[in-house]
Amino acid sequence: MIHRAPDHCWLLTTVVGAGIQADLKVFSAFGVYGMSAITAITVQNSSGVYQSIPVSSETVYSQIETVVTDIGIDAFKTGMLQTEDNVLAVSEAVKKFKMKNFVCDTVIKSKNGRYLLDKNAVKTFIKKIIPLTDVITPNTDEAQVLTGVHIKTVQDMKRAAKELVKMGAKVAVVKGGHLPQGDSITDVVYDGREYILLTYPAVKTENTHGTGCTFSSAITACLSKGLHPLKAVRVARAYVQGAIENALNIGKGRGSLNHFWTVR
Ligand SMILES: Nc1ncnc2c1ncn2[C@@H]1O[C@H](COP(=O)(O)OP(=O)(O)OP(=O)(O)O)[C@@H](O)[C@H]1O
Ligand SMILES: [Mg+2]
């Protein structure tokens, strides 16, 4: 019998229901070995994010260094970075340790409208993070903030995706979950050559806590297994659909996705 050691995945994001707690479950669901560096501690539940306390940039950098120089990583993702200092610390670490297969979930605002990336950090994020990314996954609101493209239609999503690739991302995935599209939801993927539209039935549910984290960590897990980025995005999108269809109706607000829906 052959047992392949799980790939190492690594992530930088925050604590609780979405964020790191979702990411690590996704990594486990994909059978890869997840590790984390905390960039901020949040106070949140199914109804929203109420407080966020950033970790110092020195501590963020050290967390990355200790993991990367010990175990090593095959892919990684970022989620909430919160401060300009943390944006800079992450960008420095990615370059210093030549970290590969970078999935950037552009966490800017929570579903209940709280800013999770300081407004004064957005310019630095654009300059220092986007050019390092292999896959970037903004929702339409975030894509609008990052590119300045006003997004109302799939055509606008395409323009924003093209802009993100011009800004340095290798593959841009503009997610359509926030755009009213009737019975289906389309995400637009652009790799500098072609547009791919991923269209899925819109699940009629309130239980969508952590959809973005789940999608990006699934892409990261697939990259760590050596999948081509476009294939990784497709596999991750199918996985998220199942996780939403089987979501858990817990809490007073938005319930969580079921990250282990494939495990029966
Ligand atoms: N109701 C739904 N039914 C099916 N797919 C959905 C639904 N809502 C979101 N998705 C999909 O989930 C993925 C995440 O998209 P979404 O736009 O919700 O991200 P997000 O806004 O970053 O999420 P979060 O608020 O968790 O950060 C996308 O692939 C999107 O198409
Ligand atoms: Mg998000």
C-alpha cells in the first residue's frame, strides 16, 4: 500500500466561523495538511463581525517564517489582513521565502458591512500584494474597490477581471454571489487569455457564512495537489456548491457551510 503524505497548505487569515476555522476544515476535507498564521483576532458569530484586533506585523512575519522554514509549504492563501503594516509584512515574507501558489482572498468588508481591511491599506494592498498572486478572488464589491470598475453585469465583471490581471494577478476570479442574477450565479474567471464563466444554480438559503473563505481555501488545497489554477478553480467551485447545498442551519444569523459534505 502507498500512503501519500498530505501536501502542506498554509494560510494567513483570521479566527472564527469563517476565516481560519473554515479554511482548516476545507484543507482537512481535501486531505491536505493545513497550517495558519493569525493576522487578526475577530469577535464574530453567524450574525456578523463585531470587533477585530490586529496582530502586530512582527508577529505575523515571525509566524510565517517559523512555519515556512520548518515544515515548508506547497500553496498558501491570505484572507483578512486588516492593517497596512500587515499587508507589508505578508508581502515581504512572500518574497523573502519565495512562497509559491498564492491564492489571495481580497477580504475588504464583512457581510454585515464592517471594514476588514483598513481604508488606508487598500493602495498598498494593490501595489504590494496583487502582483504576487496566482489566483485572486474578489467578490463584485471588492473588485469594484480594487479596480474602480462599476459592476452591475457579467460584462462589468469581465472588465474588472481583466483589470486585475493588468494589475499583476495571474488569474482573476470575480465572484458573483453579491450580484442579483436570478436563479443562477456566475463567477468570471480570466487568466489573461480567455474568460471562463462558471455558472451554478443559486441556492436559496441564508446559510452562507464563509462562502468566500471556503472557495479560496479549496482553490489553495487544489493548487497544493498540483492542479492547474484553472482546474483548481473549477474543482473548488463545485465543492463550494455542495457545501452551500448541504449548509448547516446553526446560529441566529447565517448558518455555516458544510465543509465535510463529501464525507458520508
Ligand atoms: N446562494 C448561493 N448559491 C450558490 N453559490 C453561491 C451562493 N452564494 C455564493 N455562491 C458562490 O460562493 C462563492 C463565494 O462567493 P461570494 O460572492 O459569496 O463570496 P464572498 O462575498 O467573498 O463571501 P464572504 O462574504 O464569505 O467573504 C462563489 O463561487 C459564489 O458564486
Ligand atoms: Mg469574501
